[in-house]
Amino acid sequence: MRPLDDRIRAARPEAPPLPDDFAATVMAEIARRGLVPRPAPRRWPLVAAGAAALLLGVALVNALAFEVRMNGSLEMLYFGQRYAVDFLGRLPYDLLLPALLAAALSGWLFGRARLRRVRLTWAVLASYLVTGVGGVALADSGLNERLQEQAVAESWQMPLVGPFYRHRAHYRRPHPHIRMGRVVSRENGAVILETPDGEQVPAHLPPRFAPEPGEMVRLRGDAVSGRFFAREAQRCDPSRARRYFMGHHRRGGMGPGDMGPGMMGPGMRGMGPGMRGMGPGARSPGAAPMGPPAP
């Protein structure tokens, strides 16, 4: 019994015989029509350009993620989807849109290089995935915090990088109905709240919410005549909320290294003279007197 390969070869039709001048006839027809073979694209320049676009996209996503983490916009989402539109309105689109374009460009360049026979759509999607995951991972690595401290301390003159860490990646003015900060003092259901930008806000708390001085809290309510009346209150994770106090433009003068575990002790650093020794009934200079909550 013959093997399967022999059967396949026996069943294969033979190629028809070609005339002796077949090759010359084909070349003459190509010359008559003026056909010019298209040169294959050079792959490595396309690969290099795609890699550069990919790295640019990763850097932009890293800056985007770090700015969102630092500007306080995420605090709104802890109070539910009602603030989703406000959160989207605070996204730095001048970083988001170039990051999307850089990822699309890198995918297109890799697709044109034809390193592997992959459809252009899949190349672009893979580029988006690598850009997003790589940028977020870089933002979580702690590199940005070190660069920010160095930029603030040494006043970098490097274009774009220095101004980004000195002026952009900092806590922004909060939503009108949200306040976040550290409790300085508490008395009769009201607190003095120090916000990350150095402002001290008298705030009245909801019933049965009694944070201790030094705790980080976020409040949702209304600001009336210099006071904030909270309808909802939550405690913040101090290891996460502490990053908001790293900005160098704060009026309280607190620097990046002043938020250590012992900051509530008698050797409190970075605090003005009017903040030392604050007892339960103390208040900051110029703050409104703390009375009972308004009806």
C-alpha cells in the first residue's frame, strides 16, 4: 500500500509546458506598459519611528496618570457617579489626545513595517494596550515623586519637564461641593480643615462623624459664608491622600518631606506660628468663629 505522500504527489496535476520565450515575452510586456516594481519599504526606519512614538505615548500617559492622581479629581468619584461628568471635565486633555495620537501612530508604523503578518487594526490596538499599561505602571513606580521633589528643589530649567512638575501636577481647587484635607482641630461637631493648598476651612460635620485631629477626610456639602456644611463625610487613606500635600505652592509652607508619621507631634514641621499648639478651641487666623451648625 502506497504512503499518503505518494498518493498526493500522484494526484497533483502537472504544470503545463511553457514556451521557450515565455520569460522574454513577460519582460517585454512589462517594458511596454511601463510597469515599475514597487520597492519594499525599509523596515528598520519604520520600526525605530514606531518605537519612538510608542515611548512618547508611554511618557504622555505617565504624565496624564500622575497629574490626575495629584490634582484631587479622584476624590469626587468616592461620592458616586454623580460627579463623573465633573471628573471628565478635569482631565488634562492636552496630554490625553497626544497620547492617543502617539499610540495610533506607533501602531500604524509597526503595521507598515510588516515585521509579522498582523492586521493593522490589531497592531494599533496592541500599541494602545502597551501605551496605557506602560504609562500607568510608570506613574505607580514612584519616579514622578522623585522628579517632582528634584524639580521643586533645584528649579529645573528643562523645557516642559520642569514646569510640569512645578506648576501642573499639584492639587487643584476642589469642586464647589467637595472639600478634602487634614483635620487640625475639632469642637462641637465642627472642625478646622486644612486643605492641600494651605487654606483652613471651618467645616460642620454630619452627625456621628467625629474624626480626630490629624486624620484625612473628604466632605460633600455646601459652602456658606466662609464655612462648609457637610452632608456626607468619609475618612481618606492617609498613605494615598498624603500625596496631595506635596505641592510647593501651598500657603502653609509645607514641603514634600513634612508629612511624616510624626507630623502631629510637638515638633510639627512646615507649619506657621499660628498653627502650633492648637487646642480643641483654637482656630486659624482670620477663620470664622466655630459655632453650632446652621439649621
